[in-house]
Amino acid sequence: MNSALQALSHTNVLTEYFLKNFYVREINRENPLGMEGKVALGYGQLAKSMWLAPPGGALAPRNLKAIIGKFQPRFVGLEQQDAQELTAFVLDGLHEGLNRILDKPYTPITDSEDRPDEIVAAEHWMNHALRNDSVIGDLFMGQLKSTVTWDCCGRKNVMFDPYNLLSLPLPKPKVRYQEVTLVFHNPAQTPMRFAVPVNYGDRISNLKVGLENMSGVATDRQQWAEIYNNKVWAYKSPNELAESIRPTDVIFVYEIPPRAWSSDEVRRLNEEKTKARQAAEAKLRGWVVGARFDVRDTSQKWLPAVIQKVALGRVLPAQQQPPPPRTPTNASSASSAGVGEHTEDGKPVNVRENTNAAADTRALEALAAAQQGKGTAAAGSNVATTTTTNKPTTRVAPPTETNELPHIEVTEFGQGITQQQDTSTGPTREVLLYVHYEGWSEKWDEWIVNTSPRIAPL
């Protein structure tokens, strides 16, 4: 109500009309549509109170509100009403209450008959003026052209209707900016504010792309939420229109971690990885990383071990195929030291201190003899030299990652064997296994040849 009355009050010509009491002699109390002129009288008193009273203070238009509520019950009470509807009602009450036409004649409606707009407009205004003549019509009335076309015959009729209020949509800006607060997944990063551009017709998915361009956070890792009263009020769907977000809404965007895989997806991915790994390691004669075997140490004690690395060694002649792993025949006759027992310096009890490794010596000597072919060593032929030592030497050295066969130094307990590059074209290679003893420190990890009798299935 305040906005409607302030707009009318600041129309200078209309206010001067009421302040100079011109309205008193033009009040039409006989017009049944004029509400006995009470709206004009009430507004005149209000205009004088607003502009002729001493400055300062506030004025409550209770009298005018009571008059309006008497003739239009929807404006009774303190409920909020539309300002445009109230303005239209006050203007109509003033116009009919101040209408100078006491007896309104009948005016027929004529068709345009393809006449010029100027003639048709003047004719319609003349007919309107015969029934309506007031200060409101002088200041606020206009004509609105409307055209009706009949599709069946193509005939047109033009009319000019009087109006004192015209509703026009407010132009919307093409681009507005929505302020959002981005909360990073890393708690060490401080939340940042961004002004995301919003175009007419955009969806939340378009806003996500804009925020990704400014912050670098991928769209699939953004969760948009509306915050109200320090709580999440609603989550925004990517397909939701951006118009649902008002400029005053508090919007937080949370960076979420990468999507968590479901149990079925994890199982399927693990199966695919396992199949791929098994296919790739099939060339290594089935020795798979992560497999568990029994490995015998130098004290003839069988210990459970896990294969951590698998690599190709030297090429074996075709007639020398690696024997299958041996099963321990008398594991109970091993040393009485339990798995996981250590001395004060952290070394396993009675493990790897015995240099009597006859089985390993025989296996390595067989490999050296196979390298010599038929037991001869001529110039330019494959050469293998064997040296014996009484102390434990290093483990099997892992191969280098090259396409050519490297120079491999094979050393086992009790024997040191140096083998030159083998020129045999046999189809089989050695497989070098890097094993870790369960329950022991990593310093005891070692490389073992798959043909060694020291390794056997559990």
C-alpha cells in the first residue's frame, strides 16, 4: 500500500490538483461506480496531510485504508496485497468519483473497415470521452491497439482500447553471477568463493562446467548444495534449472573424493586384473607373484614364503627342462627352531648359518654342466667356469630389463658359478623368483631359481 500511494503522491500534477481543492467541485456522488466519491475525498485528505503537514514523523493512512476495504473486501486486514492491483483500484475509484459525465450515453462499437489507424483511433477516443471525462483520464489514459484476423476469410478488424495501467515484464539480464563457496576435499586448503556466470536457461550442469574452468575441480567431483540456517537444505541436481537458485541463496560446492567402487565393480576389476596378470605371467611357467610356497633354508628347515618378484633368467637348452618343484619328504625332521624365533640381534635361529647345501650344489653343478653342452669347452663355444668357496655368497642377482640376455651371476650357498651369455636356442628359460619368508625381516629376502630343489608347494 505504501508503494502504491507514494507513486501516486509523487505525480506532481495530480497532487497539485488535490492540494488546490480542484477535486471538491468535481466529485460525482451520483455515479454508482464512483463509490459516492468517498475514495476521492479520502485520498484528498491524505494528500494534504502528506504535503501540508510539518516535516518529520510518519503518517498512517488508516482512513483511506478503511474506505478501500469497505468497497473491496480483499484489501481488508493486514495481509500483503499486490501493489499493482491496489493502484488500479485507487485509480478506478478516483476516475469514477471525479467523472464529469453525469449521464453516460450509449456509444456503439464500430469496425475499422480497413480505414487508417488515425481515423479509427480518434473515433474510439471520442466514444470513450462521451462516457469518461476526469482528471485521471486526462493524466493517465491512453489507447492500446489490438488487431483481430479471421483465418477463414483474411478479414482484419483494428480496435483502440483505453487503458490507464500497462503491465510490462522487467527485462532480465542475459548473464548474472552466482556466488558459490567451494569447499575442497583436502582440509588443508582454505574454502574459496567464486562468481559463476549464469546464462538464461542454464542448468546446474552448465554451472559445474563454469566452476571447473575457474577452480580446476572436475564436474563429477562437485556436489552443489543450498545452505539454510547453517544446514544443508537441498542438494542440486545437474539437470535442475539454474533459475531455481536465487541470487540471495547461500550455495556451497563440496569437492567429493573419486567415486567409490561398489563391491561388484571391485570384484569384476580384480578378476580382470587377475586374468591379465595370469596371462602375462603364463610365459613365466606359471610362477605368479603373490603365490605361497615352502622354501628350504640352509639349515634344511622348510619355511613358508611368498613370491614378490618374477623375472626371466637364462635360456635353457631344449633337452634340459626344469623339473617340477619337489615336495618336502620329511619336513618334521627340520630344525627344532620355530618360525619367527629370533636371537637378540634380530637374526633367525639356526637359519642360513649352515654352509652345507649339498642339494643346491648338485643342482647348480647340473646347470653348469648343461651349459657346457657335452662336457667340452672349446674356443668360441659356450663356457662355464665353476669355483668353490666355503662361505655363503650372495643370492641370485636379478636380471636387467633389456631385450638381450644379460650377463647373469648365479650364486648359491656353498657355490659361486659365473655363466657367460648362453647362445642356445632352446625354448625354455629359467625363472628367477624373489621370495620373502613369512615372519622374518626383509633382509632375508632372496632370489631363487625355479629349478632349485629348495622350493616346493605348500
